[in-house]
Amino acid sequence: MELTARSGYNRDAMDPKEIQGMIEQGLPGAMVEVRDTTGGGDHFEALVVSPSFEGKGLVERHQQVYTALGEAMRVRVHALALKTLTPEQYQSRR
């Protein structure tokens, strides 16, 4: 990540809506909420609810999200805390 000397602004910063859109595109039908946890555009937490998670373990679910984020996960996102649920699991939490 590159910072400008004057402002400390991260040029590679991501907006939570950008991450949300990438996950929604990669997991059609998913409900996604993303929050920037530090305000710096590189630490996030996401809630992803998808029927594609049915019958999958936690690692497989997270891999699906990482695949949807592609190169951004390797280059622009420093930290991403994930909560991945099926629609049934999400409903039972409410």
C-alpha cells in the first residue's frame, strides 16, 4: 500500500461498497454487509449470507468470498473479518 507523504491518504484504499459489489457479483443472490473497521480503507468486516454456503464448511465459505474478491484480497485488503452464513442460519440469529 502506498501512502502519500503529506496527507497519509492510502491511494489503494477500498470503499466498503466496492467490496460489497465484488462479493455480490461473485456470489449471486448473496446478502452482503461490509464495514470499514478502521477508516483507512484496508481493514474490513463483512457479513455474507448466501444459499451457496449450504453444506460447506467455514474454510470453503471463506474461500468463496476470497475468490469473489480476487486480486483485491491479495493487494488492497489488509484484513477482512468474515461472518458467512446460510439464509437459514441468518434467520435463526434474528
